[in-house]
Amino acid sequence: MAQTETKVLTAHVPLLLAEKIDQAAARLERSRGWIVKQALSAWIDQEEERSRMTREALADVDGGRVIDHQVVQA
């Protein structure tokens, strides 16, 4: 199996969140690190999609592809 390069990140998290991570790790029989990697990957994917959609919406505004507020209200 090929190894990928990694980097250790350190973060202080509230105790309740750390306990929830530990509970999820135990329930899924995975490591705490695996849980954190999954969560970070999902968050990054979500933020990248949000950014893409924002840029797309701004391009629509710049291109005049908008709906008048009164039309929306009606």
C-alpha cells in the first residue's frame, strides 16, 4: 500500500466535542484521527461547494440574470 505524506495538526477543542469524537470512534471502531479526518474532509468539501455556488451566483448577478424582488414577492 502506498503511503501518502501527512502533516500533524493540533487543535484545542471543547471537552464535550472531544468526548463525542471518542464516542463516535468507539461506536465505529475507528481511531480518533480517522473521525477527525472524515469530519475535516466533509467540511472542506462543503465549504468548497459553498464557495463555488457563491461565485456562480455572483456571475449571474454580474450577467444580469436576476429576478426582481417584486416578482419574487408576487
